Amino acid sequence: MTLIKQVALVATLFCSSIGVTHAQNFRPPEHYTLNTPDDYHKYDKDIIKCVNWLERTPPGEDDEHVKRAGRFLLEWMSGCPYIRFTTNVRIDAFLSDSPEYKVYYMGGWAKYALESKLPKPDRRLCTYAAIKTVIKVYTSISHAKRDANIEELVELDKASKLHSWVDERS
């Protein structure tokens, strides 16, 4: 085997192992308590890691782990005193045909709110980030069930019109 082929083989194996390790690198905390604001702050970094992992693990892959990660995220978001997730019927309707994307939407919201480090994150920017997360996951799945609503958002994003779409509905 030539040196070039050996290097290519090693590089391929290395990249493959990174992908497998990368997809398995988040595990929700086993025993967590969410009673005080400090309890929630303790898990801020875990929430960001959770959302990053969820973005790489679309619906249908590692379902049990996705459910556990989703439960952790939803429990954290439902009681977090410093990040308020709000729903908007005019915006959330795009998930009506694909409710499995709701956890990705909420995750994108939480991740943006945490990473922005603003005392009160802007709801519109959180919504935009949430939709971008859904788009990222949706477009990464070659076998995704087609959803006309999400595909419309993908097209709006490609045309740089997603921000104005969110603004019109907020």
C-alpha cells in the first residue's frame, strides 16, 4: 500500500471515529434538581451541549437518547426563571404537521438566549434562532418526511427573508 493510500485510510478512519464520538458525546445528567435559579444556572452549559447534540441527531436516530435529552431540555425550559420561552400561534403553526421538531425549536430558542447573555433576550431573535435550528435539522435529513411549511421557511431563509417573516408575525 502506498504512503498516500495509507494516509488517506488513516484520515478516513479518524474522521469516521470523530463522527461517531461526536454524535455520542452528550448524555443528560442522571440526577438533576431544578428548584432554585442557581439549580438552573448550573445546567446552562449542559443545555447548550444538549441542543448542539440534538442538532446533530435528527428525529428517528437514537430515539431513546433523543427523548431523554428532550425531557431534560423541556424540564429545564419549563421552569427556568431567566429564560422565558413564549409561543406564538402565527409562528408555531409551521410545526403543526411535524410536531417532532418542537424540541429542536425550543432548543434553538434556549441556546440563543443563553449564548446571547442578554439579561432579557429578544423574543424575535430567539424565534429566529429557533426556526434556524429546525431548518438545520430538517435539511440535514435526507429521508425526512416532507413538510411544506418547513420547506417554505427553508426557501425564505435561502432568500434572506426569514427575519422579516418572523418580524411580521411577532
